[in-house]
Amino acid sequence: MQVADPKQLVALERSAARKRTFYRWLLFLILGLFGIYYLAPLYVMIVTSLKSMEEIRQGNLMTLPGDIRFDAWKTAWSGRGYAAGDVFLRPFFWNSIKMVVPAVAISTFFGALNGYALTKWRFKGDNLLFLLFLFGCFIPYQAILLPMARTLGIMGISNSIVGLVLVHTVYGLSFTTMFFRNYYISIPDEMIKAARIDGAGFFKIFFKVLLPISSPIIVVTVIWQFTGIWNDFLFGSSFSFGEAAPIQVALNNMVLTSTSVKEYNVDMAAAFIAGIPTLLVYVLAGKYFIRGLTAGSVKG
């Protein structure tokens, strides 16, 4: 039996290590290029919002501001410097807060309740009911515009924050139910049976047993709903106008407002203000979002 030369083994190991290092740095380089490409519009938006209009006309998009100014941010937020009647974001930002918080909370709660009932309290037709919820995830926004507009009109809550909360809650229930149902399937039924033996009922099991261990999927659902509702434009523009509009509608109106001189720095500042909440949510809770997506992937 021939014994390998130790020097050859060391050389092979070094060669393999160099290859691994090369491919690792190549991967980092490719990912870095994709990251730069993806973040370039954000960079342009930020630096443009910090420039004066004179500097924007004289320079190019990629240069840093020579003199950092926050006047455009103040104008986009509170309207200072704009003529009377022009759009600014402050009141519409709070409209979106008033819309998003209850819509996310209600749709998340009822999604958890539906997922619990469909997995731990089986009943005749539960699979058919889940299929209907699942079908609701694929209904396009445009298909429900006219029925929902008619419904809001009959209820007397059209062009209101309450109406937008109802729209987003109803449309989001299919997604939240699916999330919680898929998560609760991975939880052993023995936990529920043990709680029943101890005398716990439907709601006691839900609040005392399932909800305390549902934080991963709650984070996923809240981020999903918050992002979708905050960034929505179609429902906001279809079911509201004027003072009841959310921030995305106000941003569109602000950009389209005709002025004698187009203030690109104000438009960029307004766009960034409108995107700050979702950006913060992903920065602060992004890792929990990934954990939550995989938390119910294995049963048992």
C-alpha cells in the first residue's frame, strides 16, 4: 500500500484553502455589486434631498451635497415655503398611522384565531373553509374595488380612516389566517389535549397556551401587514381623497402638484419620509422576520 507524501497533502490542502478563499471573495464581490446597484437609488434620493435646487441643477446626481440643507425635508413635512393649497405630508402621515395600527392589530388577532380554530378545533368543512381563505390570497386588488366601494357606501364609512381600516383588515385576513394556520400545524396536538383535560376552554387555550408561543409568527404577520398596508396606493386612492387620504396618496399628489419650478429635493425628501416607517421595521425586526418564516417549517 502506497503512503501519500505529507508534503503533497499539505500542498493539496493549501491549494483547496486558496480556492475556497478565492470563491468566497468572489461571492462577496458579486453580492457587493448587487448591493450597490440596489442601494444606488436610495443614495441618490438622500443626497438630492439634502441639496439646494441650484446645486441640483449645477451638479450630477451622484455627488455629495456641498452644503447640507434640511429645508426640503421641512417643506415636505410641514409645507413651509409652499404656496397655500399645496400638499405636505404631516397630516397624511398620521392618517396612515391611524389606519395601519388598528388594521394590523385586528387582522393579526383574527388571523391567529382563525388559524387556531382550523388546526386545533377541527370541525366538518374546515378544510373547505381554509381553501376559501387560501383562495382569498390570490384575489387581485382590482376585483374587489367595486364591491368594496359599494359596501363602504352602504355602511356610511366611505372616504374615512375607518373605511380604510375595514378594507385592509378584510383583505389581509386570508394572509394572516394562512400564516397562523401553517404555524399552528407544527404545534403538537397533545398540548391542546392536555389543556382540555385540565378544563381549559376554547379561548383560555388560545390566550394561555398558543398566543404565548406564537411570537415568531406574530412578528412575521405584523411586518407583512404593516408593509403592505403602509405602502398601499390603490385602496387609498380608490376609497379616500382629500383630508382622509393616507400618505402614499398624498405623496403622489405632492409630486404631481404643478408649481412654477419643480423642486426635486422636496420630492425626494417626501419619498424618503413616506418610506421611513417600513425601512425602520425591516431594520429593527428583519432577523425576527426570517426566523418566523422558518419557525413552523418542521412539525413536532
